[in-house]
Amino acid sequence: MTTVRLRLLVLALAPLVLLMPLLLLLGMTRWTSDYDKVLIANVESDLRIAEQYLARIMTATGDELKGVAESAEFAQVLGEDRNAETAFFRRKRDELALDFLYYLPEENAIEDAARWPVIATALNGRSDTQIDIFAAGDLARFPGDLAGRARIDLIDTEAAVPSARMAEDRGMVVHAASPVHLAGQEGVLVGGILLNRNLDFIDTINALVYLNAVTGGDRQGTATLFLDDVRVSTNVRLFEDVRALGTRVSAVVRGAVLGDGKTWLDRAFVVNDWYISGYLPLTDSYGERVGMLYVGFLEAPFTAAKRSAYLWMMAAFAAVLALSGPVFLWLAKGIFAPLERMTQTMRRVGQGDLSARNALTGARDEIGQVAAHLDDLLDQVQDRDRRLRAWADELNQRVEERTAELREANEKLESTYRQLVMSEKLASIGEITAGVAHEINNPVAVIQGNVDVIRETLGADAAPLQTELNLIDQQVTRISAIVGKLLKFARPSEFSGYDETVALAPVVSDCLVLVEHVLAKGDIQVDTHIEPVPAVRIDPGEMQQVVINLIVNAVQAMGDAGRLDLTLRPEGREGREGVCLSLRDTGPGIPTDKLDTVFDPFFTTKLGEGTGLGLSISQSLIQRAGGIITARNADGGGAEFRIWLPAADQARFTAQ
Ligand code: ADP
């Protein structure tokens, strides 16, 4: 999810991050170049103004000189004395703001014409004004210390062509000459303005050029007149209020303007800073490049303006970028929220919560449709899961039912098998026992018969043998009883078929009477609890035999002392009415693993004394009567035998 979001963010911001700077760069480059062009155009027009001003001064000087040369006053003065002439020239010089003014008669003019083309032109009858360079000696000839004014000490300047010269003593002069035609007097009137240190001239140019505040405010605009490469008149400052007279132009500008004669329109290093500059080569009357006219303004404010424009653009770009990120993420949230919701839903489903749904009811776009589709699918999955679970539960229930049925069937099978084995066992034992009993009966009958014969034969003589004979009788009776018991056990059916109903209470009471002598042998206490119970269908003799056997077993187990609890009460089992007789003693009880075995024929722990047939026969008798006999160990210790018999009918007998 994060990577998709990141990718989308990159996708959305890439044009902004990559293209915007490119566009900005292109735009700024274009703007800068236009801006520079405007600045150059500006300085070019400034230079033209300065050039025109210089031209105007030259023209005006020429015109004024011509006016003087042609004036009547001049014609009059020329013929007068020397003093008047000098006073006239001085006055006119001051009026016309010239630095020198003099008249050359023709013969002198011819001499000077060889040196100054302007004079030559004037001799030819035309006024002319040119820029000329005067050597210090030339200047020294004029009154007013022109040579001193012109002299400028050179100052070492960064980037200028190295020079060994210490001072510039030449003078740059606006040199005008006008022909004089008077009666008898032909000549040339010559005037000039020294431009070295002519600060009025340069300040006027500066004031004219830099009228506007943009380029001219607070000494930003500068103008200079160069003699060769030396600043002879300038408003460029070296320091505060110290003009940079004597400093020189940079080597590059010098090469281009003075060397190649080009007009320089570009940035240039001026004295100590960079200026947007215009340099115009100035030629003298020989057509030689002798100096330059310069105007320019400080580049720094415009560079600063450019830089601040750049910074503004970059700041704006950064701000747009900084804003775009969050705005995009905010917009992208609308896309990603449903996707995240779906992921969350799938995670919950994965953890087993099939009820999880997207439930994006508001979203109708493609993602919303996918979410709705997913919800539909989850509905189906949940429905199928529910049905599968129901099937699984049903299946489990069926398996459990079948298992229970199988277990029950198995138990029945086992018990049937046990009964079968037991029946087989009993049948075989019965047969053997019956055979043995019959075999014993015959010899016993013979013994009894012969004892009777002996007794009859001896008559009174039998008296001394009476004890032995009685013993034989007793033992024979005992043998008969045992054989009878064996036969009863072996062929119980022969003794069955008792159809009368019987009340158990008197039968149980009779039993207690019959075993009184057994109980009396030790200290045995008998507690009877007899409730009214329904009649049952059993041979009372057999019932007595069973009860007596149980009482005798209990007494034998308890030994000398103990208590026998005998309870008779009604008890229904499996919806059938019945009677339960319970005998509980305080003896040692029966070992748990022997609880079932005690009913096996011939199982006895009374070696030599017991036959192990008592409980077995009792079980046969009770079962034949439709009842059940069970053994268990009582909670307080001791064995408990319970006989349950079904009720014969609904009639109830009370204890008597
Ligand atoms: P016999 O009494 O001849 O041994 P029974 O079939 O009556 O034969 O009894 C079988 C065995 O059951 C006894 O030897 C005895 O170990 C055990 N038994 C019977 N009744 C009790 C009882 N009340 N307490 C403890 N053991 C008993």
C-alpha cells in the first residue's frame, strides 16, 4: 500500500519537481537575457544622449565662434590697439565659456594649419569644430594655466593595461576654428574648451542621461571622458567626494574601443565595481581614436534585483512543492482509504472473522465497485461456511449417535457372549455334577440300607455301636443333602415352576429365626428395616435358602462381632415395580476385582470349609424368578448384597 502511494506521489510530483525547475530555468534565463538586453538598450540610449550632448557642445561652440568671427564688433576691434583686442577676447571667452580664444592672421594660420586640420579647414573658408589633443606645451601658451588644469596624475587601476607613465599632461580640447574675412584682413578665429577636469561638462551629461530614478539615483549613473585610456573628467568616485580622475579604463575595454574602434555596450569593471557600460570611441581631427566617452550605471542593484527575483521564484517553487505534497496526499487519501479498508477487512477475514465487510456505501467509483463486489463474495463465503458448519455439526451428532449405538450393541454382544460362555460352562458343570450325583446316590443308598440292616440285625447289641451308627447316619444325610444341592444347581429347571405369589417380609423374618444359633455364636447385632412391599413370585423355600446363605456369608465375613443391616423396601427398576432386599455387613468387604467373580460356581476363599456354590446357586434361583442379585462394597465399608425381584401384581402386602 505504502509503495503504491509512494509511486503515485512520485508520479504526481515528478512533473512538478522535474519540469517546473526546467521551465523556471528556461523562463529565468530568457527573462535574464531580456532584462540584460533592456539594460544594454538603456545604456546605449544613454550613450547616444551623451554623444549628442558632446556634439551639441561642439556645434554650439563652432556656431558661437562663427558668430564672433563674423561680428562687426570683432571687425572693429581687430583694427584697434592691442589692449582693446585682448579685452575683447577675454570678454568673449568668458561669455562663450571658452578656455581659449585667439585670432590667427592668415600667414600665422597657414603655419598652424599644417598642425591642426580645423585651422586648415577654416583657412579654406569653412568653420570647423573637432576634438583635438593638445600637448602640455601647447596648453602652456594659453593664459589661465590650462596646462596645470589639464595635468592629471595617473592612479594605478585594477584591470588596466600596465603603464609606466606617471601623469597625463595632455589636454583634450573641443577645438573650433572659423574663417575671418575682413577688408584687408584674412585669418582664422580659433577657440576651444579644455575638457580635462571639466566637471561641469561631465556633470551636465550625467544629469541629462540619468534623469530617471531607476538608473540615475544616488550616484548610480556615471559619465566619463577619457583621454586615451585615462579618466580626465568623470563623476565616478574613487572614495566619497574624490573623483576617479587619473584612473584608467580596463584593458578589455581599451582593446575593443580604442584598439578596434567598437562601441562597447556591456558590463565592464569601472574603477572598483562592475557597471553596465557604454563606451564610445572619440576621434580627433585627424580621425585618430584619442579617447572615449563613457556612460554607465552600477550593475549591483540590478544583479541584486535579479537575484531577489530568482530567490522569489525559487521560494515560490518550494512553497508550491511543499503545498503540493500534503494536498496530493490529502487527495490521495480518498483513493487509499477504501483500499486500506479492504485490506483491513481481508485481514479480519483471514483471522477468522467472516462477518467483516467493507461497507463502503458512499464510494461509487471503481474501487467502491470492487469493495461492493468483495462484500458480495464475502456474503457468499460466510453463507457457505455457515452451511458447512451446520453440516459438520449434524455429521458429528450422527457419528456420536452411531458410536453410542455401536457401543451399546457391543456391550450387549459382550454380555451375551459372557452369558453364553457362562451357560456353556454351567451346562457342562451341570451335566458332570448330575452324573456324579447319581453315581454317589446309589452307593449312599446301599450304605444307608446296610446300616439299617446292621441296626436291625444287632438289635439291642447295637447299643455300644450306637454312636458310630448315628455318625454314619449323619454323614450319609449330609452326603444326601450335598448331592441334592448339586442336583438343584445342575438341573434347576427340575425344581422350578412356582406359580404362587409370596410376601417376602415373613420369609425374611423366618430366616432370622432359623439362623439365630449362627448369630448367637458371636456378638452380631441385626438391624432390620422392613417396609410394606408388593408380593413377588418365588419359591419361599428357595428364597429362604438364598437369604440364609447371605446371612451366613455375612456372619462368616464379620467373624466374632459386627452389625448386619437388613432392609426390605419397594423399588422400581426400568419402569417396573419391584422389591429390593439389601443385606449389609460390617465385614472386610469384597476385593473390587472379585465383585463379579464371587457369583462364579466354586469360587470360594474359605478353603476346606466352603463349596463356592452358595452365591452361584443363589444367583440361579433369583434369576429364575426374574430377579437380579448384585454385590458391592458399602460406603462405610463392608459388603452389601442386594436382591431385586419384580412385583407379582399390583396387590400390596403389608409386613406382618
Ligand atoms: P462359600 O461360602 O462356600 O465360600 P459362596 O458362594 O457362598 O461360597 O461364597 C463365595 C465367596 O464369596 C466366599 O468364599 C467369600 O469369599 C465371598 N463372600 C460371600 N459373602 C461374603 C461377605 N458377606 N463378605 C465377604 N465375602 C463374601
